[in-house]
Amino acid sequence: MMPCYTVTVSTGSQWFAGTDDYIYITLVGSERCSERTLLDKPLYNDFERGAVDSYDVTVGEDLGEIELVKIEKRKYWVQDDWYCRCITVKTPSGDYVDFPCFRWLVGDSEVVLRDGRARLPQHDKTRLAKQHRNKELDTRRKTYRWREWQPGFPMSIDANKHKDLPRDIQFDSEKGVDFVLNYSKAIENLCVNQFMHMFQSSWSDFADFERIFVRIKNTISEYVMEHWQEDFMFGYQYLNGCNPVMIQKCTKLPHKFPVSHEMVADCLERNLTLEQEIEAGNVYIADYEIMDDISPNSTDPCTVQYLASPICLLYKNIQNKILPLAIQLGQTAGKDNPIFLPSDGQYDWMLAKIWVRSSDFHIHQTITHLLRTHLISEVFGVAMFRQLSSVHPVYKLLIPHVRFTIAINTKAREQLICECGIFDKANGTGGGGHVELIQKAMKSLTFKSLCFPEYFKARGTDNPDELPYYFYRDDGIRVWEATRSFVSDVVSIYYTSDETLQDDEEIQAFVKDVCSFGMQDLDHCEFPKLLKTLEELVEYLTVVIFTASAQHAAVNFGQYDWCSWIPNSPSTMRRPHPTKKGVVDVKFIIESLPDRGRSCWHLGAVWALSQFQENELYLGMYPDEHFIEKPVKQAMEQFRKKLAEITSDIKIRNEGKKLPYYYFSPDMIPNSVAV
């Protein structure tokens, strides 16, 4: 009897995954190799999308331990790519060995797989294993190259268009992610296209905005529309809106913002002076200084657009609500830069708040969302492909969390944030201002600021007793802790000591690549260049996973809720901010707010960005079995259990609430930045 190996091949279920090409396999054992064998069953269509096919490979003598599986694809008729999920080999003695693949074979190509056990580089002893590892990384570094898209930006992938990307990281079908198509579709779905031909014209009054506002009953967006003018609603968004990252404890009033006790006395509720309220820790501040000197959008000669860099003082009243106390619309105090107060005329105060909301929108879109989730996740993704072999446990851990990120960002550089892109159409920072904003924000982006709990400590907003109802902070910390605990479980399976980590060349090369290339070695960024302790490794990987999943979800999926009612977050302003009090009326405000056409583009954008993909994978869902080890599967199970608990607690808390907070609910957190 000749020894016989049974090979089971599973083809992906995404679009166009199947192939009609010739597929050959060679089994490489510790003793000898099999013949190169064509996998083909007579009168049968092999390797269809979603199929699992089995074949017998007969050999002269036992091959020993199966170390590698080599697959080759040769053209049959036309170019026909194939997505191979994995290959399982059943040996003559009845053992099953899994060889995860999860890769595209494009054109005439071959791929060499190792079995699914994760291994650190220093634990690879055989020449064959070491060679395979080095060869894979050599190829990857040639395929995944760094490039600077704009000076002073984090580095990104070297590709001009989505179609130039390695096939493995492209979207399954490109049509689903065409921004021009999606936004136009959104504008159509929202039935607002009849306003597009009146692009430049102003609305007639606030109620007129309702003509493009889709009223969905009992939603946050409807509640925002009804209450946007109220101070409590303005203050609430600093804690739980879609940019809940601006508020910080005010320990001393800045010189540039000379608010006196007399100005705000009638708003204070504790019979204390403003000084005393500050000392008692009841005063907060949001400073939009980074907006100072950013160039406003000048791409449309018919519409002059304006930006401001306001400062806003906030007060925690006796019911623990955050309310605005005073607003200055520029960074320099002076008679042309009055301090607006709740006691001013209704429209003066309303427009001051609208200007703050508009500045908040720019920072949210460009810094909180684009820079601090999209671009940073891409840096981690590119470095991972360049430096971690597919048998490295950290590669297996991170791969689900970088899915489609490089693709969506490449698409954004192609259509959205490029010169003359969609961003220029409706955004006050379009036409270059958004680039200046990122360059400026990069100067203060530190690694520590990506560690979720640290962010609040640095801003004096970490204590729930002092600042309650900050659901963004509280839910986020629970998800951070669950993620950290999962990462820690997985790390401890493969790393027995700090020395194991220090000896791991691949992981050290990965963090170095992130810092030296991805972050361009900017001194102030304080990204680690090497990792010394397992604790540091756990924190680092938690940052990677949390940023791509939870952090992105929290600042992305609330955009329709909070930004669809245009006066609550205008994407641009068409008149300069007032330099004195008493000149503002409704007409002045309407002429400042976005015109009909820009309102429609803005609405299409926030709607499109807030949609989940139809086959979305949420946090903790790992259908691709990169890991085969039992302990890792147990850690994943544990992770899902914790996440389910958090989901259920959030659901219970939100019951009956007019303003539920669900952006950190794990069942609504996709694994990766993919929209």
C-alpha cells in the first residue's frame, strides 16, 4: 500500500473568490517531498466560490512531518484570481494538520504555507522554517512600501489608487466603496437632490433646513433638531456627542480669555465666585486654538468661506449638567473679539455657539476621526505587513483589525481628501486647510494620548465622581479593559518572560518601523522604538486594536446623529464671525450657515459615513482561523463573554433614555476601520 495524504482545500466565499485555473500542490515533509500534483476531479467544477474540496495525494514513502505546503496556480484561459482560505492535510496515520492561507493567488503564482501553529522567530530552528520566514518578509517589504502622501503626515502605503494595492488588502468588490457613488446615492436616498441646483442659495430660515432633514422618529438626530438651541444640548455634546474629546478641567483662566466673575455671576449656582468655582473643580474649558491661522476653503470663487478658533468656558451646575458660560470666537482678547455670554441677546449667543460647533466639526472630522483613527491605524497596518511573518502570533492577532483599512484610506486619498476631492465641496477646511490641520495636530500627537485611560488623566476629566454622565469615557474604559485583558491572555500564551520579547526580532522591527517610518521619527510623538517588558507589549497591542475598532466606532458612527441637523454642526460658514455684540439677527445667522448645495453634500457625507457594511465583523468576531491553538480560542471566547456583558449593561442603561449612548456598545463596534 502506498501512503496516501488527503488534502482538503477551502475556497473563500467573497465575490470572485473561485477559479477555473489549474491548481497544483506539493507537500514538503521533514523526510522528503511529494510529487507536484494537479488537484482536479474529472467532470467536476473545482474551486468554486465557498467550496470545500478534497483530493488524494499518493506518495512512494512516508514524507515524515509535513512542514510546508506549496500551492501553484497556472492560467487555464483568462486571468482568474483565486482566494484560498486554508488547506487541511490528513496524514496516513490519521492526523489532521491545518495550513491557514487567507490569501489571493493572482495570475500565475505560488504560495508556500506553514501549518497554523503560531511561532516566534527565535523558536524557528530548522533551516527550512527560517528561510521561509525571511523570504516571506522580504517579499512583503517589497510589496508594502511606505510613502509620504503630504509632508508632516503619518506615512501611508505607496499606492495612488485602490487598484494598485496588493490584492490581499483590496476590498472584495470596489463598487461598494466608491465615495463619489455612495455620496451621490446618499443624496438621492435622502431625497435632497432637488436642492442641488440651488447650490449657492441660502435657506430662508431655520425651519427651512427641515426640507432636507430626514425625520426619523425617536432618534438622536430628531432630538438634536428639536433641542439644538438649548445650552444643555450644547454642553452635553462635550461628553457624549461625536467629538467628546475636547473638554478639559480649567484650573486657571488663560490670559487670552479674560472672563470676569461679573460677566457670569448670574449663571453660577453655588453662591461662589468664578475663582472659587474654578478651585472647586466645577469649571471646564474647550480651546480650539489649533484652528488659528488655518486657511479657509477658497475653491469656490462664488462663496467666500470662514473659520474661527474659539475658546469656550463650561460650567458643571448643581445637577451635574455641563453648560456653556462664555465664548470668545478668536484667540486674542480685545474689543473686536468680545466675550459672548448666555445673558447676551438671543441671536448673539446662538451664533457664538454655532461658531463653536462648526469649529468642533472641523476638529472632529480631520483630527479626531481622520488622523487619530484612520491614518494611525494604517501606520500600524503597513508596519505589520512589513515586519511580522504570517506565523507570528501578533500578526495573527492583529490581522482582523487592519482589514480594509489601507484600502479605505487609499480610496479617501483618491476621491475624498485629494485636491478637488469631495471634501472641498462642502467643507470649510477643504482646499488645503484640512492638510494644515493634520500637520499641526501631528505636532501634539503622542503615543500616550492613544492609551484611552491616559487621555482623560491628562485632561483632568478621569474622575467619574467629579464629572459624571461621561458615557464616552466610562463605556470606552470598559471596552479598553476587556481588550487589554484579551491581549494579555494571548501574549502570555507565547511569551514566557520579558527576555522572550526582547529576543523577538520581528516585534522589535515592527515597533521601530511604526516610529521611525510611520511616524517619521518625530521626536515629540514618543512612540516607543523598542519594547522591553510584556506589560509594554500588551499596552501597545491594546492601542492598535482599540484605535482601529472601538475608538473609530465611537467617533465615526455618531456622525449622522449629531451632524445631520446642519445648524448643530455646520461644515462651513459663509460670513466672518461677529466682532461686536448686537448686530446679529436671524438673517445674519442664515447667511452664515451653509447654503443649500453644501448642506446636501454634508448630509450625504455624514449619512454615508455612518452606515455599517452589510457583512460587518464586530469586535471579537474572528471567523478566519489564523490561530489553531486551543488556549487562544479560549481567550477569544472569554473576550466575547466580557464584551457581551458590556453590551447588555449599556442596553439596560439606555432603556427609556431620550439620549441613549451606544457608540461603544461592542455589538456596534466593527473590528477595523473600514468605512
